[in-house]
Amino acid sequence: MPLDVYNTIIDQRLAELRGDFFPRLQGRDHLTLEIGCGHGHYLTAYAEAHPHEYCVGIDLIADRLERAERKTSRVGRTNVAWVQAEASLLVAALPDESVLRRIFVLFPDPWPKRRHWKNRLIQTGFLDLLAAKSAVGAQLCFRTDHVSYFTYAYETIRSHPLWELDASSVWPFELATVFQQRASAYQSLIAVRKDARSLSAE
Ligand SMILES: C[S@@+](CC[C@H](N)C(=O)[O-])C[C@H]1O[C@@H](n2cnc3c(N)ncnc32)[C@H](O)[C@@H]1O
């Protein structure tokens, strides 16, 4: 796709997010984000169990989100919203007053071939973006059944200056996602957003 066409599409999507979606985040001071939420099975149940949090589920695929929306509208759940967006685009464009407190990345696409690892969601640049939009103490909760991706995510997060792996944190909410139900085994990690002021003391 020519670069100018690509840039126009990105600009249109950003304008839509700013016009339609971001106003819904105003005044929400406890944002929980699920990236790659699929049909919204997990976040719907999470939102019900955490009524004081405002939950945002994002995915690339519209019909998955439409199913999620139908499910939550049917039961009248108002503390969850679904939005079709690419994760980096949405996180980078979040308004300044929107602060993430918890982020879930559950069974992300593993991109198993080494030459495709650059497509994995967990990358230093993406962790920079998430850190810039997260409160100190915010949790990044990552789970996968792909052993190589787990090691990759673990090492990428471990070497990031603004995230700290926290082996003592308990997984905040258990409910098997669609991909978890298919997995014979999986691994999880929780990382906590560090206080940047503590870095100079390290
Ligand atoms: C393997 S599925 C897992 C779905 C769900 N989390 C589960 O555990 O059942 C990964 C999902 O992430 C979405 N996805 C992949 N890359 C994404 C990105 N950069 N931004 C937003 N969603 C993404 C895909 O469309 C897909 O629905």
C-alpha cells in the first residue's frame, strides 16, 4: 500500500477514535485495558467482578467486537467498552487524562518463526508506550501457551527500565479465555510499572 494511502487511513482512524471513543473515557480514573480481547469473554466477566473499574477491550477484528458488544449490551453492563483498533495506535493516542491501571495481554498471536518475532506485541517500544500511559504500580498481566513467546516477553520486560516483574502478585481474575481453553499448558507473568523517580536511586 502506498505510504500516503496508509497515512490517510491511520489519520481517519485516529479522528474516529478522538471523535467517537475517547470522549467516553472522560472522568474514568481507573482504566483496565485488554489488548486482543477477541470475543470479550474474559473482559465481560472481569468487568462484572470489578464494577468500579472502566474496562476497554480492543481487537483488530470487528465481528469479534460486535459479538462482545451484543453480549454486554444485553446484560446492561456499562463499565466496559469495545473498540476496533491496533494496540500501538490506540495506546499512543490515548488522551493525557486517561491513565491505565491494569493491562491484560492474554494468549497474543505468538509469531513462532524467528523472522516474525518483530511482529510480537511485546516489544521494548510498545512497553515504552504502555509505561507512558500507565500509573505507577499499574499491572501488566501477560499469559501465553507459547513457550518461546513467554521467554521472549519475560526477557523483554525484565530488561525494561520502567517495568518490573513481580513474582509475588497473584493473577487478578481467573476465567479461561477461548485460547486458554484450547491450551494444554500456559505460563503467566505480572509486571508492575515502576516509579521513574526510583530509577536515579538504582
Ligand atoms: C490468539 S487471539 C487471543 C484472543 C483472546 N485473548 C483469547 O485468549 O482467547 C489474539 C487476538 O489478538 C488480536 N490482535 C492481534 N494483534 C493485535 C494488535 N496489534 N492490536 C489489537 N489486537 C490485536 C487478534 O485479532 C486476536 O483476536
